[in-house]
Amino acid sequence: MQGPCLIVSIVRKGWGDTVLEATMRAGAHGGTVLFGRGIGRNEQQRVFGIQIEPEKEIVLTVIPEELKDTVLQEIVLAAELTRPGHGLAFVVPVEKVAGIVHLVQEPT
């Protein structure tokens, strides 16, 4: 795999599978969903005066660099990331990767 990238998507609880399906439609071979919690400016909610910490799902997807724009756009659409409080996604370059033999190309 030339220049692999990691797309990190942090979305609302219950939306991890939606993001994972969108990444696979765009060419990814899979991903990992983790659970977390956090709060942002657009998510400050209170119930009976008690601050609620919204639960999040974090989707990690390793992809070839040439797919990053396509996959990221599918994530934005699927998770409605253009709307406030719906989450965010970002791309991180990956220096080395192991364990995804079906994607790794041998040097020529």
C-alpha cells in the first residue's frame, strides 16, 4: 500500500455502523468502531440541571492514500457531518502498517 492513511471519524452514538458501511461502499475493506464520550459547543445538554456527556462512536479506517478524498466525502454525507453537533472526521498519514496483508504491496 503506497502512502496509507487513517481516517478517524467521531460521530454520534448509533452512527458508527452507518459510517463503516459508507467507507466500505467507497472502497475501504473494513474498519474498527470504538466507543467514547465527549462534549462540544453544540452538544451541551442538561437534564434536571445535570450535565450530560454524550456518547460517541469512533470509526478508524486505514485506506490507500488515493481513496482518502472519496472515502472522506462518503463519511461526510453518511454521518451528516455538515450539521452542527453531528461529529467530525479527519485524515492522518500513516508511516507504516502491518496486519492488512491483502492491502500491502511488496516493494518492486
